[in-house]
Amino acid sequence: MRFWKRNKAFFKLAVLSNLEYRLNYFIDAILQPMIAAGIEVTLWYSLFHTLGKTEIGGYAQNSYLAYALWTAFVTRISINWMYEFRMIEDIESGTINSLLVRPISFFESHLSQFLGYKIVTTLISLSIPLTVTWIFGLPFDYSKIPLALGLVTYYLFFLHLTSFCVATFAFHLNKIHSFTVAKNLTLWVLCGELFPLDLLPEPLKSIIINLPFSSGVYLPVGYLTGRVSHETLMQGFLSTTVGIFIFAVISIGLWKKGLSSYSGTGA
Amino acid sequence: MQTANANKSELVIETKGLSRVYKTYKKKEGILESIKGFWDRQYEEKVALAPTDLQIAGGQIVGLVGANGAGKTTLLKMLSGLIHPSSGTAQVLGYTPWERKHDYLRQMSILLGQKNQLWWDISPMDSYLLLADIYDIDKATAIKRIHHLAEILKAEHVLQTQLRRLSLGERMKMEIIGALLHEPKVLFLDEPTIGLDIVAQTSIRQFLAEYAKEKKPTIILTSHYMDDIAKLSDRLLLISKGKMVYDGTVKDFTKKSRTYQKISFSLSEPLDKDLHIASQNLTKGTQEISIQISNEELQIALTQITQISGVQNLKIEEADFEDSIHAFLEAQ
């Protein structure tokens, strides 16, 4: 009971904090993914026109446009650099002190805030690709939305664990923001944000699709736009579960090691 | 070292050989040294707190005093579970603090005067309701306590204002309410009045005195303002360079301090050489002089002072609490 009560409170805190700054919220939830979608769609449109082809890798232009559009908005849900920066900042600046001396865990509080922030931005931002898809008749299966979003939500737990692991390095090193930048550049390719993973040659394609990172963008967006089968999507749940287990073990070790050397910065 | 050990049966805080050593990176200035630092880093160890044995009984208000870097905050950080010790043990309310058991954290609170602990982007009231959920306090009780505490602190008008928009004094009052909302049995106050004007200092001091009288928590208080310590504490711990150098009642220390006199005077010209006045050294170039000496040394000191030429504004006063503490710590 206490667990849900305190986590609901942090979930609410993220909603309150984000709604406090209206312009930032608008840019973050609407403008930023619209710009990303505009760039991606233009790129794929130009590529088809320059090459003069009707299909690339077995899929038509509309399939790529739908993938590019939905990728921009789903990525908006499945990235965590902002909360990773916040966790790092909390440890570096000593803001973590206010959590360490209270009956709440640092991991839990940030996860609840992260999910609260995602809910408050996702509900608004997803209305845009839904409208665009409907207007332009892009390939899309509305009945697949619950399962695809279910995988993205599940992936968020995995993603938060990876961010948590990165943040614990801040207990030992003074500046580690570059870790987050490097990690996000890697994820940009591995999750399928840069291009659909089915364009990769074998065996790279099978390896990367079977890693948990593909559950963030490629599997859910591919499933919604007709590139990924139901079986492959379900494999995403499995690989994400394995990823959660592995990173949970790593993060427990890193957290204990980090706390034992923490010097209570800033107080 | 004088001690004022508490009755074992009512101990709330007990430490044995508790110490903390920090390892810091020592970097010489310049670009070349920065480049060299990529493969060859020099580390040094600093003892923030030497092995310390401490016993504090329930309901005591302990004033912890020492210069910057003496180890006061390090001790509070370990007792509140923020950091692990390098050696030794500690028990607070029967718990090992750095295990950070939720049952322990629910019964204690730490207020770090130089650090915000409420949430910057929302109003104090929103922060308190969040704290009420964290500490499992029902909403009606929490609201009643918030208004009660805010009323005593005369701060009800800022409860709904975003924290970042409040003045330092208002923010500190809000932090105090946040620290007391769950009515902790043990309270660590680290510089609760730092940077505040005299009015805010007095109001917070009065509030803490009333709160301590009403709820009787065990309190460890650090402050650079000796008035805070003298008016709130019934036991005094003096810490110097990581070591406890005095442990006794404030009353005893004050009694002892009356054996000191403060002599101050100015000179028409700066001193042209080093001088000795009783056991005190005056360095060349000094013009404004303030020294503290024992009653036994008073006569000889006055004889020596009258032999110096150009002495003006000679004043002899009984040393106050703050002077005595400074003199005591300097002598260590």
C-alpha cells in the first residue's frame, strides 16, 4: 500500500512539474516530435524520388513514410536522456541527499516521475501521428495499438534500468554526461530510430532485432505499420524481460558500490 | 576530553570508533598538469572525522560546534545514513543509519541549511502533500500540522508560492516545516539559520525552542551562530580537526568561560616588531588588537600593555560564549 502511495505521489510530482512550464511542455510534447517527423519524412520522400524506385527492401514509399512519422512520436516516449541527466545531476550536485534520508528509493522515485512525465506528454503528442495517418491514409493497423504501446511501456522499465546504471557512475566520477550522449547515439541505431532495422544485412539484422533495444522503436512501430509480425513482437517482450533481469542485477551492484563511496556532496 | 555520557538505558544515539576518511584528487595548476592528470593522478586522504565515541540520550539537544571542515557535517551525514563510515559503528534508535531502513528513515529528519530538500519547481504545499504520501501521513493530519507549523513560523502566506520564488528566509522556514512534518524522534539540524537576517534567525530559534519543548525530540544542532547553540542546547560538543575536544553541558562551559577576560585596544601606529602579552603572541604590523587571557594572567598582561606606546581605547570585558568557544578551539 505504502509502495503505491509514495510512487503515485512521485508520478503526480512529474505531472505537476511539467505542467508548471507551459511553453516548455508544448515544445517538448508537440513541436519537437513534429520537427523530427518532418525531417525523417522528407528524407525518405527525397530518397524514393532521387532513386526513382517504388520499393526499397520490399516496402513501398508509404510504408517508410508511416514508419518515419510514427518513429518520431514513439521515440518521444522511448527515450530517457532527460531523466538520465537528472539522475546524474542529482548525484553530482547532492540533490540526491533529500531522497536518501527519506523512506523512498532513488530508483523508484525517478521511475515514477519518468512514467508520470511520459503519460502527460504521450497522451497529447500521439494524437498528431494518429490524425496525420488518418488524413493521408498511411499503412497502419489501429487494432495493434494496445499491444505495441504495451511493449513500449514495458521497454521503459528496461530503459530506466540502463539509465540508472549510467547514473551510478556519477558516485565515482565528476562529469559523466558524455556517457549519456554516447549511449543515446548507440540507441539511435540499435532501437531503429535512424532507419528500419530490417534494412540491415544478415546476421546483423537478426542479432540487433533480438536485442531488447529494438522494443523501444523498431518492433512497436514496425508492428503498427506492417513490417513486423505478431511473433516477432512477442519476442520483443521476451528479450526485454531478459534485459530487465540483467540490468537489474548490474544496477544493484553498482548502486551498493556507489553509495559506499558517496561523500554526500554539497551539504 | 571532558565527557557528559548519557545513561545507557535511554540512549538514542551511540557511536563507537566512528570515523570517515575522504579521498580527494590533488591537481596542480596549468594545462600541462591537466594533461598529465590523464594517466598520473595524485590522491590524498583527509580525515574528516577521527574515531569518535558518542552517547546521546533521548530528548537531549546537543550543540555541535567547530570550525569549517572540523567534521560536524560529516558526523551528521553518517548518523542520518547519507554516507557510510570508513570505520566504526553507529546506532540511532537501534538502527544502523547507513542501512537506510525505511522504519528508521520514518523516525528521523535532517535539515541541511545549505541545501534545498523540497522540490524547486512546485509550491511548498504540493511538496508537503508529497511528503505526507512518502511518510504515510493521512492528508487531513498533514494539512493540520502544516498550518500549525506555518502559523508559528508566520509563513502561511507563502505556502502556495513556487519554492524557487521565495526568499532565503522564507525558504528555510518551508524547509523546517518539511523536516518536521512527520514529527521525527531524532532531528539533525545542520546550520538551520545560515545566511539569514537577525529577525529570521531569532524567529527560527524561538520556533525550534518551542518545538523541542513540545515534542521532545533528540536533536543534534550545528551552527556558526553561537546564540543558536547557547539558547537551544543543553549539551555542547566541540569538534576540532575531526576530533571531539569537549563534551559537556553548556552551563559548565559557560562557567568555565568566565575565567577568561577579553582585552581589546588599538595602537596609534602598527607594531614594529612581534610582541608577547602574557601567553599571547602579537605579530608585527598589527594595529587593532583583541586577545583573550585567563584571570591569572590579567595583571601581568595589563602591565605589559601599559609599556607599549600609543595604546588607545583599552577595554577589558568578560569573554562571552562565542569568544570562549573560539579561544578553546584555537588552543586545540
